[in-house]
Amino acid sequence: MRIRHRVASLLLAVFMLAALPPAGAWAQANPKDTSPVVGEGAGTYTQAAAASTVGAFDRLFGELDAVPGDVTPQQVKDASWRRRILELRLQMDFNAFAYDKDKLKSFRDIVDRAYEATGVYQDAADSGREIGQPLPPEVVAQRLSEMNDALGPLRDGRGQLRQFLASPLAAPRAKGGGPGLWDITESRASNDLDAVGNAAEFASGIVRHLQSVDLGIDDIHDPNQAAAYHLVRKQARDVVLVAAMYPPLAAATADAMKPITDLVGDYGDTLDAFTALEFAQQAGMPTDKVAPELQREFDKSQITKSQIIDSHALDTLAIALNGVRDAHRR
């Protein structure tokens, strides 16, 4: 019985991978666009893993291969390949139980480092705009070097990573946690749900976690509070992206997701200003423009946060996600 199941799983994975379009066809004009995963979550959790993760990988490299070594911070911001890195990391997190934990963690660390270093470089464009003058050329050059250093292992190890992603386990791993976002959900993947159902449970688990923490802070100037604020934004953003990746989730949560999307946007604007102010203070650059901007963005974000709490928006979203999960039991 186990052999027949594994053969069926491998055949489905091969079929889905064969159906992948050319990598160059995946480029998107809007960096905020997230397309459905390849296969759209058809099959069990482990059957769908190869198609969705390799699809995210191919989308990324279809864009990353065209990026020159001297790309500017503004070009990174305007392009969508950093979003593709994020989508690959998120798919690795969601499909964590379909792979060997230790091997996945080593690959995920490479992807994560590339994403974070790219963000630091991209911030040079945002920070210069927030401060009102460009960052020093030597700072930009150093960040570019660090970004290329971080992208190096991702590029050099692409063959190994793609092969790993294309070869998931026959059944969800029974031992150990993530690594990644499953660890905050107090849940785990199961073939009792199809892939869409597991995606709903994954997103719902992140929402449950957000319901258990303080979404707001008192002082955006406190680095520790700012870090907590940033974490809330990242987790809320991942819920938005997971839903966008699976059409049944996107359809069921379209209205309930709007307040969360607003929160992600407002928190992101605040954090852009926070990063700029922090750099300006450290570098001795003017703060007269960015300091009041940070306060304005923060105050606006806390109004959005209060509206989410008062309207029980997270409860509404959880109900929608759980409805999809329950409809996708096997």
C-alpha cells in the first residue's frame, strides 16, 4: 500500500513539474503581485509540495538571472525578484513537513540571508527619500557588496536546492517542528487535509498566534518595541501572501483580508521611516524631515490596529480560513 501511494505521489509530482512554464514567463510588473502556486494546491500536502516549491524557485530564478551585479537600490525596489525570494521562503516554511528538517533548514537559511541582505540594500533608496538626501556612496557600495555576497550561495547552490525541493517525502514528517512559521501555529501539516486545507490551517494558525499577542506598541522609538512591531507585520504579511497563493483561500477571504492588508501596508510605511531615522541618527544626517514622518506613519498605523481590534477582524478572518480548511478534509 505504501509503495503504491509513493508511486502515485511521484507520478503526480512529475506531471506537475513537467507542466511548469518557461522560467522567463513568470516576471511580473507589480512587485506586490503574488500569483497562485503551480498546481494551485491540487493533491495531498506532500503530493503538491514539489510543484509549489519548485514553481516558486523557477519564478525566482526567471527574474534573478537577469539582475546585474551593479543593480541600484531603486531598481531592486521597482523590481519583483525580492518578492519572489520571499514567496520561495514562505513556500519552504509551509511545506516544511514534506522535507527533511535539517536539510531544509540549511537551504532556508541561504534563502533567508539573500532576502534580508536584499532588503537592507533596497532600504538605501527608501531611506534616502525619507531623509531627504541620498545615503553616502560608500554605504550604498558596502550594502551592494553584502547583497551580492548573500545572493552568491543561492545562485551557486541552485541545482542542489531545486533537486531537493523536487523530491519531497512520501508522507508528512512525523517528528520535529518547522523550521519556520509552523512553529508558532501550534499545529502541523497532515495528509488528512489536501494541500489547500493545510494552507488554510497554516494561515489560521498564524492568525491564532496574532490573536494572542499585542498587535500594537507604545513607543516606536524603542528598538525592542520596534522589533516586536516588525514581527507582527511580517506574520500578518505572510497570512496575506499564503491566501493569495491558493485560489480557494483568496476567494473565501477577499473581504476579511482587507483590514489585514491595510495593517501590513501601514506598518511597512512606519518601518521604512523608522529604518531611515535610525540610520540618519547613526550617520549624523538630518532628521528634521524623517522624524515627524515616522510619528505620522506610526500614529496612522495604530488607528488601523485599533480598527482591527474593535471590529474583531482577526476573528472574522479565522472563521473564513477555518471554513476552507474544513471543506478540504480528505
